[in-house]
Amino acid sequence: DGGITQSPKYLFRKEGQNVTLSCEQNLNHDAMYWYRQDPGQGLRLIYYSQIVNDFQKGDIAEGYSVSREKKESFPLTVTSAQKNPTAFYLCASSRQGAGEQYFGPGTRLTVT
Amino acid sequence: KNQVEQSPQSLIILEGKNCTLQCNYTVSPFSNLRWYKQDTGRGPVSLTIMTFSENTKSNGRYTATLDADTKQSSLHITASQLSDSASYICVVRTMDSSYKLIFGSGTRLLVRP
């Protein structure tokens, strides 16, 4: 998992509650990414950030929000507006936008 | 539409046997193609990366091949071990301004003793 940490590993929330997933990297990478992984599907990009204080929506940004106040941190908030939040969430980082992405260990979120 | 399709969805083999996983893609043009290994409940880890001009790339018992004309790639695992049990994901990077990654849904491999 090479210098990228995600916490917690498992997270349980009640429907209607916002929840924030943590992602930290000590690789000095400029770019960071959030993906969602569902059974039988490829990873889907939620948000990405190529530089501090800047981020862009990915393919499935609705119901999610992010911030990038520090180079090493890229937290993801799953809001109550996300209709199907239960999933495995993966954070990744790369030296620059087109570079190899290194993945964190993931957070499994269960919303009931 | 840019797509990456992998087959089979799942595969069971006996320890010590070889196997080949397939990846077909419609991404064109593409920058590179990478195979990842993902253990259950963990993040993916890169195994190999190939550009469009490369035909084969090895990493220990893992050998990836690429045919850019037919838009097919394969991952061959030799002398499988129990620790090879994982999902194997084919990922293609686009060559447009977004340099986006297109992920396959993976092949789940189970190696039995």
C-alpha cells in the first residue's frame, strides 16, 4: 500500500448521516484520487485533485464532496444525498496526473 | 465508448498449474495498459505496465502480453501458488487530455491446494 493510509478500514453508518473517509499519503505526490468499487464492476472515479486547493468531479461525484487543503490529505465525505453509499472506497495518489497511481488499503462503508 | 472487458469472471485452478486471464479493450488511442493484483479487502497493486509498442512484459511468474492490433491483452500466471488467489484487474489509460484510467471488472482467481 506504499505510503497511503486510509482510515478506518470498516465504517458503519445509519442512513441519513454524513460520513468522512480519511486518506493520507507521505509519497509527496501531487495528484490524489477517490474511487468506488462495487462487486462485479470496475473501479469508478468519484473525485480527483491534481494540486492543493483544486479538485475535479469524476464520473460519479453526485452525493460526495472532497477537500484538498494539504498536499498529503484528501478526505472524502459521503453525504446523505448519495443513494447507494454502501461500497468499498479506494484512495490513490500519483506523482502527477498521468503517472502511476498507488492505492491505499481501502475503507469498506456500510450504511443501513 | 471506452470499455475494458475481462474474462473469465472467475477461475479456480490447482496449485502449481498455469492459467491465462484475458482483457479486451475498446480504448483508442491508449497510452498504456496495466495489470493490477487486488487481494480481498485490499487496494490494487501494479504487476505490469505496457505501452502500445510493447508486446510482452514479465514480472516473476506473471507475464503480460499485448496485441494492439486486436486490442487484446492477457496475463499468464506460471506455476500458481496459493498466494496468487486474488482479483486481477486490467486497466487502460486513455491518450486524450484527461489521461483517464478505464478499469475492467476483474477476474477473481482462486488457487486450491
